[in-house]
Amino acid sequence: MEACHSPEQSNVTSYTATAVAIVTFETFAGMWINAFIVSVVCVAWVKKKTLNSNEKILLFLGSSRYWFLCISWVYSFLSLIYPNYLYVHPIFELIASARSFFNCSNVWFSASLYIFYCIKIANFRNSFFIYLKVKVDRIVPCLLLGSVLFSLVMGITVYNIMDKGLSNNFNFTCQGRIWKSRIRIDQHLLPHYFIIGFGHATSFTAVIFSALLLFFSLWRHKRNMQTNSMKDLSMDAHIKAMKSILSFFIMSSINYICLILTLIYSMKNENDAIFLTYLIQYAFPGFHSLVLIFSNPSLEKRLLGILPCGKCKVFLKREL
């Protein structure tokens, strides 16, 4: 369906051009990083004919983040340059639904990764935890399937909310095409933000619970190994997993705060502040994936191998 013709087909100013350039840089950098993860995992899949549980999660996580950033770039580009082409049925509903699906799946795949770390590394004598540790390779596909189904439900719910919101608040002209100037579109996104917030909160709770279990397991293990001066591989695995979870915890906290700020600023219709929170949220998938790369020896070796600058390698190793 074509959009209604308007005297202002595009709204390009120095501000919007700068905004599009920043969003493009962020999203394309994140897309490249996640495409790198997916390509390395797929090459390993072809060579080994199989994937371990960690690689399966990284494959799903990298794919979801890639498409989330891709769709987010399309949404930002249209909303800044061609808003009258964005708010057209069913384009807006489809984009909002797809963003919600990939954003929710991204968050839940991340939570699945740290749940996997917790089950695989933590040591507890509880019979149920021992059962989970033995069956962890069978649990991971269930976690991934559950994440996809939960995200799909979120995406369908968001589509219905957007469809009803636009139908009730927009005028229909030009054979069903929608256009109404000076409408505060972000007010109609409030249920959408609440749904995303619910998905973030539940997955964030799972990550916190996994971090606490890992910390408690590390504390017990360290206490038991105080008399042993030899290097302990289990303790190294605990510490490495804790560092990864801590980095995700900090970035997820910032991301969650930005989501709340987006909700608040949407109610006040402060577009500049909303744009700043979007910039921070778009940086999260790329930066956290970069942290995952440098916590995985195989991915780190491949990435450092393709970097042309030796100084860049040293800098990245020091920073991450």
C-alpha cells in the first residue's frame, strides 16, 4: 500500500541527517559484530556437523540481535526522514511487532546463555540441580524454543495493540491510508513499552538469580580450596562466568533504565530525550556481543585474526 502524497515527502534537516548518521553507525557496527558471531558459529557447524549448547545459544542470540538492529535502523530512518511512509497500515504495526519480537528474543536468549552458564559451572549437591546439570544439553533447546514462543506471543500482542491504537486515533484517507498531522504517536506506544518492560524484567530476574547462584557457588568453592595453592580450573570458570554476567548485568540495568525513561519521555512528548535513550539501547546489542566475543577463545582468535591493525588488537584486549 502506498502512502498518501504530502507536500513534505521527507523532512531532512541538519539535525535529522546527524541523527540518521549516528543511528546508522551504531546499528551497522552492531550488525557486523553479530553477523561475525553467526558466521563463525555456522562455519564451525559445517565443519563439525554439530553444535554444542553454548554455540546454539550464540547462534540464536547473534541472529536475533542482527535482525533487531536491522529493523530498528529501518524504523529510525523512516521515522526521522519519511514519517508519513512509516505510519501507514500495516507497515507501522509490522515494524513494531518485528522489533518487539527480536528485542524480546534477544533479551531472553541472553538470559538463556547465563542460565546455561549457571547450570554448567555452579556446583551444588541438590538433587534437582544435579539433574539439571546432567540434562543441560537437553534443556538448552527447550530454553531456546520457549524464548522464541514467548517472543512470538509478545510480537503478536504488540501488533494487535498497535493496530487498535492506530485505528482509534488516526484518520483514514486515500482508500484506507492513514495520516493525521501533529499526532503524539508515542502516546499510543505506551502499552508496547509496558510489554517490552515486562519481558526485560522477567529475563533480568532470571539473570540476577543465575548470578547469585554462581556467586554463592564460587564462595563455597573458594572456601573449600583455601588450603590448595594449585591453580583450580573450576574457580577460573566461575570467575570468567561471573565477569561475563556482571557485564551483562550492568548493561542490562542501563538498558532497562533507558526503557523506563523512554516511557516517561513519551508521556511528555520529549522527542530529543527519547532519541538519546534509543541511541543507548541500540548500542547494547553490539557492545555486549563484543564482550561475548572476547570471553570466548574461539571467537576472540577469529576476530583478532581478521583485524588489520596490530594496535587495535592490543587496545581491544586491554579494554575487554
